[in-house]
Amino acid sequence: MLNISANSKEILEKAIKVFFTRVVGYGFGFLFTWIVASKFGPTIQGGFAISLVFLSVGVIIAKLGIDTSLVKWIASSRNSSQEKHIIRKSAIIAIISSILVGALVFFLAPLIAYMYQMPDIVVNIRWAALGIPAISLLEICGSIFKGKKETTPFGVYVHILKFAFPLFLIWILYLKGYVNLQIPTLAYSIGILATGFLAFTHLFFRYKNISSTKVDHLSTSFILRESYPMMISSSIVMLMGWSDIFLLGFFSSKETIGIYSTAVKLAATVSFIYNAVATITTPKIAEFYARNDETLLNNSVSFASRLMMICGIPVFLTLMLFPEFFLGLFGEEYIKGSLVLRILIFAQITNVLTGPVGPLFQMTGLQVKLQQFILLSLIINIVLSLILVQSFGAKGVAFASGVGMMVWNILGAVYLYRKKSIKSWIH
């Protein structure tokens, strides 16, 4: 039975709110994936997955880790005037960086297509490049809401509209008869741009009439120095998450990639409640760590880990027992990914059972150590993938990806306990 303190009650109540917004958003995201997978087919789904690799990695690099740092800075800021200065300074750097990264990916699109020997994905990659500034803007705005513990606007923009707008666009385009390789990436990028613009407008009018109070230590060099380790850690996590599809592009067809990427999306539902709880717990970790309140910090982590496990295991068991049913929802050809799905969800449940490892490292000044663990896991992941992909295909890549995820989560949990006496897992 959960022992509900006032702090734990707040985590539970806000996590439930975030959970339901994520359910709605995931429903839209699921429908988007279903339309691409079933109406456009696994080949187009595979091309879309490759474009998402470069969009996602581009966004991580473009943000420079500022979005993660913003959660910490906003959570510990003293007033709205300071917040405005922090937001303005950080957002300008991130937006300029995202435009530069987006331009680089745009002009490298022919080279990327040549590298994969898929000349038809050039336009896909270019639409993905145009989506990089849009997603960067949306995630910067989301971090501001997250730092202020405002779960409703965070959930609406980051979880619901982020998927609702692309879904609406792709459905309209499909009904109009536009069914080709570029349509999913086009709909996704434009939908995200609309969401990012709305979130930015929301914050613009909120802070419009508030004077800005300069935060002396918040120079450009300080922002980059503090955020850089966050970017490295996030980049490695992202590379590890997308390395499987990146490598499959060299050894498999777009159809195989499409089936694999669909299994990846289903497996991610195991960590669904993990992400909802982590959204609420992350700013609390930053707040209690800044106040040096070890009791509330440990209580928050303990409660969060229990909540993650209680909600994660039923999803894990359901997918593990009935993978064919859930993959079959996208079409009969996707059932071939059943073993891949089982491998991936086993790795995801390890992520859930070890608790909020990533947020603890990022919010307690241990970004560099986290970076080292994730880099080690990435190396293991890539080496195993290269060894297994030619003999076992998507199954070998899934196994390598799962091992990589498990390694950094387990190493991180053990390190936190030994060095900080924090048990991130359920106890």
C-alpha cells in the first residue's frame, strides 16, 4: 500500500492529470501511426522512420540541452521577472541554434539519401529539417511549463496538440488522395510547427507586461556550459534510441524498418506512466536538491518509483502475452515483428523498474557521470548491432538496443545508491 504524504499526493494528482493528457495524446499519435502503417504501408512507414531519425537527432543537438536546464532554472527561480530573463536568454540561443542545425540537415539531404542508397527520401529529409526549429521551440516552451509545474498547458501542447495537428493534416491529405513517401513527414512537420507557434504565443502574452530582471550569473557562456552536458547525455540517449533504425537502413528494406519502428512505438507504451510520473518528479527533484532537503527528495523518488512499477507491469504483461494482436491492428504484415516487440518491451520494463534514474542525474549535477554511462551503453549497443544485424536482422538489432538501455539504467541506479544513498528503484 502507498503511504500518501502531502508531497506524494501532489505527485499522484499531477501524474494522473499528465497521464490522461498523455493517453489522449498517445491516442492521436497511435492513430497517426496507424494511418501511416495501414493506409500508406510499411515501405512508406520505413521512409518516415528514417526521416524521424535525423529530425530527432537534429532537435537534440539544436536545443543544446537548454530545455533540460530550463526545468531546473525555472523551478528554482525567485519571481516572474527573473523567469522572463531566463526564458528570453535561453530561447534566443536555442532558436538560433535550431535554425542553423535545420539548415545543415536540409542541405545534407542528398548526401544522406545517397548514403542509404535511397534517392527517394531526399524530400523526406528536407521536410524533417524544416521541422527541427519547430520541435525545438515546442520543447523549450514545454520545459518552461514543466519547470513551473503547470501540467495542464504542458500536457495540452507537448502531449495532445503535438500529435493532434499532424493527425488532422495527414487524414485530410489522405482523403484528398495524396498517398506518397513525403506526406507523413510533411504532415508531421507542419503540425508540430503549428503547435510550437501556439505554445510560444501563450508564453509571449503571459510575460508580455512583466519587466525583466537580469540574473547576473546567467551569461551566454554559463548557459552553454551548464546545458552542454545535458545535450551530450540527451544526444547519446537519442542516438541509442534511434541507432537501431539508423543501422537497419543500411542492411534492411524500408518495409522491415517500417515494421520495426511500429514495434518500437508499441514497446514505448510500457514506459508510458514512467514518463508521466517523471514529468512531475523532475522539477521536484531540482527543488528539493537545491534546498538540500534529503528527506523530501528521497520520499519523492521512492513514491515515484513505486507508482511507475505498479502501473508499468500490467502494460508489460499485456504486450508480452499478446504481441500478435496489437501488431495486427496495423496490418497482417506487421505481425512479423512479434519477437522484436517482446525483446523491446523487456528492455522497457527495466527502464521502469529502475525508477527515475535520468531525472536524478540531470537535476542533481551528475550530468557528466550520466553521460559516461550512456556513452558506454551506446558503444555496447552499436557493437552488438553490427555483430547481430547481418545474421538476425531486426531481431538482432532489437536485442542490442535492449541491452544498451538496460546497461545505463542499471549502472545509473547502482551509482546513485552508492554515491548519493538514493534508491531510485522500488524498495
